[in-house]
Amino acid sequence: VCIHRVRSCSGIRFIKSKYVCVFDKSALKFSHQQRLLRTSAVSCGQIVQFKLSDIGEGITEVTVKEWYVKEGDSVSQFDSICEVQSDKASVTITSRYDGIIRKLHYNLDEIAYVGKPLVDIEIDASKGVAPEEDVVETPPMSHEEHTHQEIKGHKTLATPAVRRLAMENNIKLSEVVGTGKDNRILKEDILNYLAKQTGAILPPSPKAEIIPPLPKSETVPAAPKDRARKIPVPVSRPIAFSGKDKTEPITGFHKAMVKTMSAALKIPHFGYCDEIDLTQLVQLREELKPLAQIRGVKLSFMPFFIKAASLGLLQYPILNASLDESCQNVTYKASHNIGVAMDTEQGLIVPNVKNVQVCSVFEIASELNRLQSLGSAGQLGTNDLSGGTFTLSNIGTIGGTYAKPVILPPEVAIGALGKIQVLPRFNGKGEVFKAQIMNVSWSADHRIIDGATMARFSNLWKSYLENPASMLLDLK
């Protein structure tokens, strides 16, 4: 028997089959300020329709990628119910109630809409809401509901005490990398994440033992093997010929790419290319890699590229700006949130390193490690994927020297980095020497950026990388 709101009479009697339910007007509560869910009174509990809440970023629909429960399963608070994917990120929805799953409203790969029922959960009426009252759901994305939604790709392993600590400090578990067994998030992981956000320094965990790198003399013989291992080997896969064309909907990150690239076509692109001699930077990185390893951070070339770009943006802030849709106003961004294009199994994603202008090279490297780890696991959150102001695409890790990068609106510039090659070059005396050469390809919005500005920025960025010591003069 379904409960309905009643205004006109003091008592109502429903008679159906063998069940008789009597309601009194005073037992029914009505509020214009809140939304109400219909519930069904059953012999063993109360059915609550759990709705998909607002995920943010203007998302109105998502695709159901995986169910972690089935009808008849028991769930507790914080248990993962399902994974959904928007055009921006993967989201794992967790339960707000203790109860039993009675109905799944969607099948896999179906579109679920924000504000519509996701599952029906049977709860204990004595522990939950009264059996003869409407269940009141607060407006979407309230603080309580927000803490039960986590952006990630699979069920998070953490104790209730750890979850409570994360909630009290407004930390999303999806942004914390667990160091426990099976990637379980420990109390130390939350404290370390909190310390990073607040700038506090915590003592290193005794569990993480860093093995110092071997002397160069011992690692030199292995270099030819390492180089041989980097040669791409064709993957042989059995060719299956079905004889039929297949049509499938565009969803998830591919759907986001369609929207972004369609908007990018409206931008008149200006291209500029150059080559960079990274010989000194290659030597410097080799010297710093052992120090970074001792700190537990993998040091690549990308942190240097990003920091050099940020120093260049300080001199040419128009490259770190955005243009409104009417092309009447330019907004100069205070933060240098530099995006890094990543190729993942889910497709192309571009997380960004926040506030590069106040970060050291080591801090950038540490943040890149975190983003790469989350990206590989499909756990990047919306915060990691939004707010970018400038982008670098390291296409050279796959191959190629030059590219024609496409600007990601509302940004106005992007750079594509080619692979590093050992090539002969001439020095000032006319002598041939072995140089580490990388090509860079820039694209800029020609509506507000002219060729001279792009060239000057590229020259400054190039000078920082060809003479890494010169960056020390401008570091803050």
C-alpha cells in the first residue's frame, strides 16, 4: 500500500485484499521546502527510493558501468552500490542506508538521470524513518549526501574510523592513494594527504623503505638492454571477422572529447614549432633522480617542462587567459593550473597540476605521480580534471616529433612535446657533438595571441630548459 499526502480529511481507510491500514492526518508531514520520496510499507521494513544526486559540473546524466550489488543483497552505509561514468569522470555511488536492495532501476550501459531513482532499498523502519511518514530527502549535494559520493573506479577499502576522519576533514577518499593491503586506505594515508593540503610536514612512515639506487658503474651495462626493451613490439591479436557492422553509442570520456573538440573547431589556431637542446637537462635529471627516489617520487622530464612553462606564463600572462563566448572580454587567470594529457584505457584525459606558480619541481613531480596513479586506475576526480588554464601534451612518449595540438576551450594555448632524440649538432666552434633534441609544437588562439608573443614565450621556455640553472634566478 503506497502512502500519499493527505489534506482534505482527518482520517482515511484503505482496504485492499486482506490488508487494512488506517492513517491519521497528524501522522502525515508536508513541507514546501523539501522534496519527498514515496515509500512502501511492507511487513519486514520500509522501501526507500535512493535517487542519483547532483554530481556537479553541470552533469545531468551518466552511464551505469558496473553494479556492485544485486537484488536481495544486504548493504551498509558507505558500501559501494554502482559505478557510473559521466563525460568528465567515473563516479562510485555509495549507500546512505543499511538495508536490502530490492530493485535496480537500470541495466548496465543504460543512461541514469540525476534526480531519478537509482535503487530501492528496504530499511528497518525502527532504525530509519517512521513506517507511516513520507521520507524527506534534502536538496541534492548537501554536505551529508556529498560525503557518500566518491569519484573513483572501484570500491574503496577503508575502516569506518578512517572514513569518519576523512569526512571530518572534508576529504574525498577517491583522491587518496591507499598504501595498505589491496590498496586499503589507512589512517596514515589520510594524515599524509591532509598534511600535503595544509603544508604540514609529517615524519616518513617506517613501512616505506626506499632502496638507494645502484652506483652508475653497476647500472651502465644494463643500459643497452633497457634501450632494447623500449623498442615497440607489435602485439599479435587474433583477427575476428564477424561480417556485420557494429554501432555503439558514444559515452564517457569519448563523449566529452566530442563536445570539447567541436567547440575547439571554432577557434582559429596559430601554430609555431621549434627544437630544444635538452643535453644539460638530461644530465641534471640523472643527478637528481636518486634524490627523488629516496623521497619516494619518480622524477621525469615533465616537471621541468611544466615549471618552465609556468615561469614563461608569468612573463606572458595572455597565454594563461580565457576568452568569453562573445569575444568581448579576456580573463587573466591568477593560478597556473597546467594540464597534462594522459592516454588511458578510458580514453584521453587531461588532469592538471594546480597552482604550479607556487610549486617546486619536486612538488610538481609528486603531484604528477599521484595523477598518473589515479589515472591508470580510473580514479581521477572531477577536481583533478577541471580548472585547467594551460596544457602540455607529451605525445613523444608514444612516438613522433611534431604534432598539431588542438586547444582545449576555454584555454587559449597548448603545447605538444615530441620524443627526445640523440642527433648531431654543431657547437660554437663548428665542431659536431651529440645532442639530446626534442621538438615542440605550439598552438595558440589567434584571436587574442599573435605570432610574436607565441615565439617569445617559446624562446623563454626554451632558454630555461637548455640552461636549467637559469631557472633558479626566477624560482619563487
